[in-house]
Amino acid sequence: MKTSLLLLLLFLVSCSNSNSDPVSLFNGTDLSGWHIDVPAMDSNPDTINPFVVRDGMLVSLGTPGGHLITDEIYSNYRLKVEYRFAGTPGNCGVLVHASTPRALYGMFPQSLEVQMQHNNAGDFWCIVEDIKVDNMEARRGPEENWGITEGKGRNIKHLKAAEKPVGEWNTMVIECVGDEIKVWVNGEKVNHGYDCTATKGQIALQAEGSEVEFRKIELTAIDI
């Protein structure tokens, strides 16, 4: 009887910590489930949409600057993104825990950015949200410069380089659980932050000057 009860408890614990099946946030056909925030469109409705679907991929054309934002709010998940700069090295990012639109520089939603810029993949950028890492001064600069708004030290460097050459596909995994955020690039752990000031929000992709292709954007809920 005791053995059966113990096995039942172990089963319940394992179920409570199990992950759901992955869900694709991009259907390969259109931008269902997402909305666009591009400031240039406010004054000129004929402005080109920088987010398109091409050959089954979601493509950020890079300009005009803006964001593609999920309609839904998420917490406690693992996000898997497969991306590449098909032509020249470029800049882009995945924003997690996004909330207030255009909270920084009239462009960036309040969020925590996981950088995808070539040679800097896995950096954190604090956008009116904050996070801590080990060896903070070495990776963020002098403490007196830290901040989360315009002109402040918002960049926290990644731990190691793990990107593939331009033109090859990279896999970035971002795990957001409670107030922790962990990042892997091509299987290498490149960042780990904790005490994040947000624990839930929308997910956003950037148009930030460079064309970047996405062939997979997949979310797995993590039960805690």
C-alpha cells in the first residue's frame, strides 16, 4: 500500500512539472495571431509593412522600424526560434514579457530583449524592464550607468559566441520561467538572468534595419 501511494505521488509530481506539446506561433501562411506596430504607419498608411510571409517563412525586411507582436500574453514557456541573415550580417531581436507599446524612444515596447544581432546573439537589452546576471559589472559596465530608459546602460553581454556563419540557420531557445530567463544559441547556453522585473507578456520580433528570415517560431508551455 505504501509503495503504491509513493508511486502515485511520484507520478503526480512528474505530471505537475511536465511540459505541454509545442505550439507553432507562425502557421507558414500568414500573420494570424500577431499584430504590427510600426510608427511610420501612423502618418503614412501607405508605408510598406516590414513583416511579410515569403516561401513559407516569416521575414522581417528590417525597415521601416517596428515590431510584430503576439496577440496573446505568455508566461512560463520555452520559445524556439530558427532564423538566419540570408544575405549580409544584420540586427534583430526577440522581445519577451512585452507590454506597453513604444515605451522607449517612441519605438520599443516595454520588454526584455534577447538580442539576435550578428556576433551578439544572446545579449540582453533592458527596455523599461530590468534583469540581473552574475558578474554584472563585467557584463553591463559601471553600476552608476545602469538603467532601463534612454541613455542608460541597458545592454548585458552574452556569455559566449555560438552563432553560425551568415546564411546558415541558427536555433535560439529562450526559456522564461518565473523571473528567470535562460538563452541557448545552437545548443550552447549563452545567457542566464534572474530577478527580472516582469514575468509575463507578449512576444515580439523586430524590424531593426536588416532582413532576417524565420522558419520556426515554436512555444512550449512549462508547467510549474
